[in-house]
Amino acid sequence: MRNRTVGINIRVTVTEKKKVTMLAKKCGLSLSEYLRQRALGYEPGGHPSKEVFDVLDKLDDIAESCSAREGVAINAQTDRMRDLLIGGN
């Protein structure tokens, strides 16, 4: 783990802080990590909602109730969707 000991302070308006905090939360990052990534040229992705994962879990349930061959095909597609949504390879 990196030992971050040097701080950078900036001044923003209340509205700007609310907006940046909301963007960080949407990406599932702390405010510090979000600002660090943006400052270093990264574009943090948004974090999928719980409902998206609920749908993927439901697809997994459907695959379990299908024939083995159909279940494998459904699971493969569900895995591809999950990878796309959460940044897997």
C-alpha cells in the first residue's frame, strides 16, 4: 500500500463540493480517490446500481432451472454482461 503523506488543498464552493462528492459516490470512490484519479488523467467509471446486479442474479437463477446446455449458454452471456458492467476482462 502506498504511504500518502503529502496533502493538496483546494478551495471550492459548496455547490462544487456537493457535485464532486456526488460524482465520487456514483463511481463508488471516496472523494480523495476520485479527485486523485481525475487529477492523474483517469476517468473513473460509474458504479452499476443494485438493480443491475439483481437482474444478473435472476438470470443466474433462470440458468439453473434450464437444461445443462441452455444453462451454460445463459451463464456465459450473464458473465459477459457482468464483466462489461464492472470492468472485468
